[in-house]
Amino acid sequence: MAGHSKWANIQHRKGRQDEIRGRIFSRLAKEITVAARMGGGDASFNPRLRLAVDKAKAVNMPADNIDRAIKKGTGELEGVEYVEARYEGYGIGGAAVMVDCLTDNKTRTVAEVRHAFSKHGGNMGTDGCVAFQFKHCGQMLFAPGTDEAALMDAAIEAGAEDVSGNDDGSIEVITAPNDYMTVKEALEKAGFKPEFAEVTMKPENETELSGDDAVRMQKLLDALESLDDVQEIYTTAIMEE
């Protein structure tokens, strides 16, 4: 990947998230509800709920919204029952795409996802067709100028799997999914606050796109992003600005 891309792409993604904050609240509420239904309403004993609540707080989701979503999950309030679904396919230039959904109607959701792929030059594939191109992990990115040696010492001591510096000066810390919250909290206690942090499906290799291909790929991702049932989108595509 080009040296400048990591930081630029993260900042671009954060900007797009800010643009769709209302939609993010809705998606986080769904995730909190499902996490509470599956593992109970106490975040101390439910890692998935703890992570969802942490993400909600990071985007300043109101506490009442969080509490209401938890109660829907535990059955204290009436709510829709969602199921998880993952769809895989290919975008422009063969870039891999995975789409995670929470839905109350899988027939509707798969039709909408397939339509978005086909309308914007992609192809929806079969289960597992691109999953091998991603690694499930915790990912944190720290701003250029961060003390790499000190961060590496703190990260390794906290249980991180890998720490690497990028050509643009940013530093990436990778953890096992179950260690993500522990490592993140340890690093923050040590004075290292990530600019970007999440449990994600990290591409093992990346597909660089530029010009018209980058524009077309972004339209495909935007079409998928606009679907109500879509929670997360992962792709190997890197769009050069």
C-alpha cells in the first residue's frame, strides 16, 4: 500500500462516518440490542455488549438510547428480533467486499444487497468466497508523531499481537478480537489514545484503485452503506484521493 494511504484513508472514513451519524446511531442500537439478547444486559460479563456500548459512547450516542437498546435486547422493552447475515462479493477491479447485516427479513436484505452489487459494477458471490482475504482482529491506529518505541513496549506488555509503523508516520496496533478492549484500555491508561480503533475484518492484502475505478468503487460502497440492514462493510479496496 502507498505510504500515505493508511492515514488518509482512515481520516476519510472518519469524515464519512460523521456525515451519517444518525444512521450510525440506528446501527449501534441494533448491535447493542442483539448483543444484550445473546449475552445479557450486563456489559461487565458480556464482551460484545461492552464493545458495542464503547463504540456508542465514542460517537456520543445519548445514554437513554443505549439503555433503551439494552432493555429491548433483554426483553424489558418490546423490540424487533434481528438475525445476523453476512454477504460476500467483488467490487471494481476484483476488490473483495464483505457486508455484515442485522435484519428482521433476510429475503429482503439479500435482494437489496445483490441489487446494490449488480447496479454498481460488482458481483455478489457465495458464502466464503472472499472471507479468507480478511483477518478478524482488533485494530488501533495512532497519529504520526507518536513515540513508537514507548507505544510498542506498552502494547506488547498489554498483550497486543503486532505493532507496526507505516511510511506516513502512523502506528498500527493489532490484537486478538477478545483482547481488544483490554489492550485499548491499557494503552489509554499509559497515555496512548488511538485516533481510530475497532474490532474489524482487516484485509490481508489491498487493492489500490484510482481515477474512474476509485469513483465507481466508492459508489458501490455508498450504495451498500445506504441500506438500512447493513451494519458494517469491509473491503480490500484502497481508493487513492
